Amino acid sequence: MIPTSTTSSVPEPSLAELAWTFNHIALASFGGGLSAWSREVVVVEKKWMSDEEFLSALTMCRILPGANQINMAVFVGSKFRGMAGACAACFGLTFMPVVIVLAMSVAYFKFNDVPAMQNTLKGAAAGAVALTFSMAIKTGRKCLTGVIPALLLVATFVMNGVLHWPLFGVLAIVAPPALLWAWPKGARS
Amino acid sequence: MKDEGLNLIHILLLFSSLSLLSIGGGNTVIPEMQHKSVGAYGWLTDKQFADVFAISQAAPGPSVLLVTIIGYKAAGLLGALLATVAMILPAAALVFLVSRMWNRAADSPLRHAIERGFAPLTVGLVLASGYVMSHAADHDWRAYILTGVCTVICTATKTNPLFVVGGASLVGWLGWI
């Protein structure tokens, strides 16, 4: 079992580093795969969070309203630098993408067509999907410690991905057994 | 000009409410966003909505920046900025409060249970989103092979993911998929 990293030995990032890092994550994610990019940078490169901490935050970010990745930026930023950190991470994540999206939409409304990038974007999307699968494989290897987590993983994938059940319905079914399984032994609520 | 002022008010009200309704991510409110911005306010046509949706998916950064484009079409640069802030701020404020509680509860058994127990669920959800994305991107067999090769490279080697996505874009640009 991986220890949860509530005591991290990594130095706390400055506001500028938070903004710069999330800017880097955002710009790398053309074609999609923003979650995978976030993990790649936040967990693997910067070691700001353990895989478990990142994954549980990601699920909470999905349950809460708002774009998942903006929520994740708020989560990471506020962990280190409170409200200022949340704002810095959020600003870093969105500023350049807003500029790019605006430039693209100005071009679109002027020429009345999607810029001739379709094929390139199709390729980028295939790469982004690959990055997402690879994230699932890498994190899956770490948390598949027995039969129960494997069953939970497969059940969640089938209900949400294959059967297209809504997130809340799926979590209502799988979250209670997951919490029961993971509850620290000997602890009281 | 008067129209633009009214549009700004509509932008503020529409996106700040959608922000808090977007439970499960920005994509969950897209039908409502389309209904209002195409049908009720007439800011864009159906075709334009579909096209700017594609732009927002492909552009780097969060795909919720679709609202930036809608705001731009409705009320220019000011509309774009207002739509972006209105869509982000309310939900982000809520998440901020939750993250504060979460960080204070570092040693509670509930937090430990969530961290350990939600990990397999999240991996299942990530797998599901990859699966749904590969279907949405109207993959044919060549795209599936490209995805498969890239997945192996990303998983088995330490190649910078930027090279993988860049390489895949190049393959697409050359018209091979």
C-alpha cells in the first residue's frame, strides 16, 4: 500500500511556480487528456501529491460542480498557498487557453469554417486518448492490490463508460462498498 | 450597443448559474448551454455551436472555455471575459471551501478511506473517459492502431508525452489516419 503523502518533503511551490506549472499543463493538453497531463506533472514530475491523494482529489473534483481540471487547479493551489494559490493555479491554467481560444474563434467567425486543422487534431486526439489510457494503466497497477479494488474498478468502468450511466448513479452504487473496504481498521467515525 | 449591454447581463446570469449546475464537469451543462445560447438568445446558429464546440475540445486547456467563444459572439471581448469568469468563479469558490476542509481533515479516518477507496473508482472513471473519448473522436481502425501504439509508448517508456501527442498530430497532419 502506498503511504498517503500528508507529510511531503517537497518544498512548497511559490505562486509564480503554481501559475507557471498549470500554464504548462494547459498548453501541453491540445487534443485533450488534461487529467493525464495534470497527473504527469503534479504527481510524477513535481511530486506535489501522491497518486492516491491526486486520484481522490480528482474524483471529488468530478463530483463538485465546475470543470474538473479547473477544480483540480484550485485543489492543488489551495493545498500549498490558500486562496492566493488557488487563484494563481486557476489563472495559470486558463489565461493562455483563453487567448488561444479567442484567436481561434475570431478566425472561425471571420472565415466561417473550422481552420483547416481537422486531420492534425484527429491525430492529437488519438495521442490524448493514449495518454489517458496510459494514466489508467499506471495508476491502476498501483491501486489494484486485491480482488475487491479490481472489482470496484471494473464495475465503475462498465457502468460509466460502457453503459453511460450518470456519474452520480454510479458513485451511489460503488462508493459505499469502496469506503467500507478502505476504512482504516480500528478507527471510529 | 444597448443590445450588447443586455447580452452582458444575460451572459452573467446564464453562465454563473450553469457554473453551479455543472455537477460532474462542464460537459454536463452543454445541452442547456446550447438551448439557451442558440434557441433562447440567438447568439449563434446550431451549426456554429457545433463548430465552436469542436474548437473548444481541440484547443489546449479546459474544454469549458467553449463559454469564452459564446461570450465573444454575443458581446465581443468584454462578453468573452465575462462569460469565462462567470463560468469559473462560482464553482471554483465552492471547490476552494471543500479543499480547505479536506486539508484540515488530514488525519481523519474518512479522508483515509476516501483516498484509498476512491482510487480504484477514479481509475475506472479515467478508463471510461478514455473509452468515451475514443468513440467520440470517430476513430476508425487506423486511429485505434495509433492510439494503441501511443498507449504502449506512454506506458512502457519514459518518453515525454509531448513527443507522443506531437508525433500523433504529425501522423494526422500527414493524412495517415
